[in-house]
Amino acid sequence: MKKLENEAKRVLLKNWKDGFSVPCANLYPFQWKWDSGFIAIGFAHFDMDKAEKEIATLLAAQWDNGFIPHIVFHTESDTYFPGPDFHQSELHPQSSKTYKSTGMTQPPVTGFVLEEMYNISTNKTATLAYINSMIDKVYHNHTYFYENRDPNNEGLVYIYHNWESGTDNSPIWDDIFATMNPPHYEFKRRDTTHVDASERPTNREYDHYLHIINIAKEHNYSDEKIAELSPFLVQDPLFNTMLIKSNEALINLYKLIGGNVDKIAQLTQWNTKAVHSMNTKLYDKDLKVYVHYDLRNEKPIPFITSSSFSPIFANIATTPEQVKGLVDVMLDKFGGEDMYLCASFDPTNELFNPKKYWRGPVWVNLNWMLYRGLRKYGYNEVADRVKNDTLEIVEKSGFYEYFDARKSVHLTDKAGYGGGDFSWTAALLIDLLQNKI
Ligand code: DGY
């Protein structure tokens, strides 16, 4: 395992670009928001300075309204589409004047990442001083979310693009895309020059992705207009879980820092409402898991995905029966003997595709969250299985972006897909090996 850990460190150092990390070479040549967070957790174990810079660089690209973009375009690169010229973040009057970025965001990891960094740190005083210099920016980001993305005042924020979810081409979005009929755009994909097209979204899917961005651009990325007009408007249990977890983390960190009574009260109020709505609106009593809600078309999306179990990562599931229900569904549908935990989409559903990005493969960041949650609720055996499965697939197949969930494939074929030497796979592997949770 020491060898694997050293390999993981090599991957992180290779992808470090003097102030931030790329998720992997070529395929993703800029800084991505949720990647950055997971990467900082890995670095915190052996180079706190880089971990701190990673988050500071991300937060330096924050907009004046508190928004943090999903990609920060620090450098010129022609290996990625769509780049800064397509996204045109400068259309928004409050966007960063220093950095070009996208006009959409990604899951709010930054709060809980700061707390992880504090927990890992061997110099708590120095790390807390660093956190003190960053934390208000994260608080501002959460204020942005609740003030601009919760039109019905439910404590649940929406995402307006599948790329904001992080789970880009999950079958969850299929019915929403079926309500749209975007033009056939002329564009040159770059991702499929780096990675086998069978592992990536289709061109027609990209038409939908670009179309939503064009609608937002026509209105200069105005949140109000997006809420009114975007054909994609979803309350995502994974996204909201991470926001709730980050709210909790900010409460804990503000308490360590001292003072900040009003902010703690506000964070507590957001979380009380958010947890209530997660358990009433996003919890499906029949399926016994959390599901996405299509806010545009006002209906739940009753698919089971790894996101459906993610609320155990934060203190959201309130009764032991609810947690047992989640674990039972996970084991029953995703946990067959021939399967690694945890596929990103229900393997018993006909839309499951074991190779295609978020339509089936195992992702290390989701496993990391599930592992944490299972431990917290005392499901130690299942937690260990998730951890060991994660270590095993990386050891067998390498530091890939995502992995086949079918054990048999790892014996005979290439079973790691997408980008190679992928930063968060390396970072979270280091955490799983070092953190005695
Ligand atoms: C991509 O290009 O596939 C990214 O996931 C977008 O964030």
C-alpha cells in the first residue's frame, strides 16, 4: 500500500500547476471547483502549503456576488471544449475581473474541505489562521446559493445545468433533455480526441449542454432569468448534501475561531430547513432513497443513483430505519457479489451503462463520501467493503477517472476509463489510506 500511496503522490505532484491542480492532463487542462476541493484533501496529508494554495486560488476567482465558478481558466489551452470564448463569464456584471471562468458552478465542497484540512493538520494554529482568512468567502458563497437559487424558499438550492451537478450525463437528466429540442451545433469536441468516445457523452447530448448555456448567456447569466427560463432546473440531493455538509463544517470552524454568532445562527437556520426539505421533498418513501426533483416540470425523478445514498455523508437521514433502508437498497441493487461498490447508476435498470461516464461506472469521490457516511452511522462492514473495493480497483487498474463496477471485467480487460492519472482518485486514495476514520 505504501507503493500505491507514493504513486498517488506522484500523480498529484504531476498535475500541480503552481497554485492549482488540473484534474488530469489534456482532457481537463484548467481548475475545476469540486476537483480542487478533493485534491486539497489529498495534499493536506503531505503538503499543506499546496492544499492551502489550491483553495485560495479557487476562491480568488469568486465573483462579487459570492458565486464560485465550476471552471477557472487560468491558462490558455486548446485541448478543451467549450473554453472561455464559449462561456464568456464577462457577460455577468459581477463576474471576476481577474479570471475568466464558466458561468455555472459545481457542488459546494469548499466548506467541508476546509474542515478536513483542519482535522488533518499537524499545526492546528497555523491552519486555523489560514481558514480564518478564507472562511468568509465560503460563507458568502452559501449566502449566494440560498438568496439566488431557492425561489420557493425551501432550503433546497437548484442547479441549472447538468455540469453543475458534477454527474454530467447521468440518466437522471434524460427526461429533461427529452423536453428540449436544441439546434445541432457546429463544434469540435476535444474530449473524444483524448478518451474513447464510448466512455463520453454523445454529440447530441453536447447540443443540449451548449443550448442551456446559450440561454443563460442571452441573459448575461442573470440568476433571475435562469430561474425563469432554463429548461433544466433541478434540486439535486448530492449537491444539497454537500451544501449541508459544508454548512455544518462552517459552523464547527466558526466556533473554533470564536465570535461570528450571527453567521452560526444563519448557517444553523439554513441547515434546519434544508434537512427538513431533504427528508420531505427529496426522500422517496417507496424507493427508500433520496431522489432528484425536476423543478422546471415539477416532478420527482425516481431513479436510484449513487447520489441517492449520499445524504448519509451529512447528518440528513434522521431515523435508523431510514439509514437502514438506504443501505439495504445499496446492497440489494448495487452490491451483488460480482460488483464493486458503488456504481453511479442502478445496475438493475436497463439504462445502466458500465462504461459511460456517469451512467454506471464507479467514481472514487462518491465512494469516499459513502464510506464516511457508512462509518458515521455504524455500518462498518459495508463501509470497509466500499473502502476496500476502492483500493482494489485503483490497484488493479490505475489512477483512472472512473471504473467498471463489474469485477469480471477487471480480471480480463481495461477496466479504468476516462482520464488517466486523475487527481481526485489519487487524492482521496491517500486520504482513505492515511485517515483512520
Ligand atoms: C466535462 O468537460 O466533461 C466536464 O465534466 C465539465 O465539467
